[in-house]
Amino acid sequence: MARAVAETVRLIPRQSPQKIAALAREEKPQAILWDSGPWGRRAAPQAAALLQTGLCADCTLLETDGESLFMYRPAGGGSLTAKIVCRTSPQMATVRTTRQESGQVMVAVGAGAASALPQIRRFVRENGYSLAASRALVDQDVLPYQCQVGLTGKSVCPAVYIACGISGAVQHTCAIRQAGTVIAVNADRNARIFAYADYGIVGDCAEIFG
């Protein structure tokens, strides 16, 4: 990683985009970075519009040559990674942060295991594990957005990640790259997740976790 863009870094508590824009006009920072959570996704575009500058959203990696900030984010539905540079000032980006969950084991439920959710919930609860979900279950209001792992959710890095009924699309696997061991459980032996996982179990999740 190249040296920092600026010699000093200042952390600013959450406040209105108007106040942040006013502070930026006063202090003239080289770059402003935002968390890519719900608040950052709402506030960053407003501040960028007020400052008439660009904004690169949902970055997974940042680097610099000492002057310009190079921002990397998924593109092409998650199959590619784009390298972007902002020509206006301040340079702005929302950044995906990898979240270390409280437990060392995370169990994620996809559309293929929706019917087994009660059994998986019990398994997670009895063992003190963390529960996660694919976008499909969140979109169906089966589990809350806070559980969503993937391109439009959160990135995680548990020691063990158990993917139940998850197809293995890049939009999901890009968010578990830092997981220690990935175990896939899926009734479809041809599911893409098996090519990504360290270990695989072909079977019905309701029976396996029942």
C-alpha cells in the first residue's frame, strides 16, 4: 500500500451532510471517506452534491500515489473490479468495511435453504453462532438487512463460514473472501458454491440441521 494521501487524518462524528460540507469547505481535505452502511450511503451523495465533487460508492480497496486516491469497487455484476480515480476535490468514497462478528462461526442461509430456517436458527442459537443471509431472503423479508452478506450487504471474516442453500454467485462470495474456512451445504451438487468452498456437503439442509 502506498503512503497516505494526507499527512493528517481526522475522524468526524456523524452529522448532517450540510455540516460536513461546510467543514470541508473550511478545512479543504484531500479526501473524505464514508462508511458504506445505511447512513453513509444516504449522507455521502448529498455532501458530494453540495461540494460539487465526485463520489465512488461501495469501494472494497483504496490506494494512493501520494496525491491521487485510487478506488476499487466491484463492477459487471461483481465479476470485475474497476479502478477509479476522482478528478475533482475533495476525493470522496464510501468504503466497505469487513465486520468481525462476535462469534467465530457464521451460518448463512440462502434461498435454497429457506424451508430449513427453523432448524438452522435452532442450530445457531444452541451453539452461539452468528446468523447471516443472502440477498434473496432479505428481499423476501425472511431475515433483516442487518443479516445480509454480499455485494449490497456486509463483508465478513469469521473463522468458519457455513453457506446453507447459497448458490455461490460472485455477488455473495466477494463478501466472504476473508473468511477462514468456507463450508457449503447444498442439495444441488452442481451449485457454484462448491467450487469456492473448502469443504462441501451435498444434502437437504432441513435433514442435516434437523
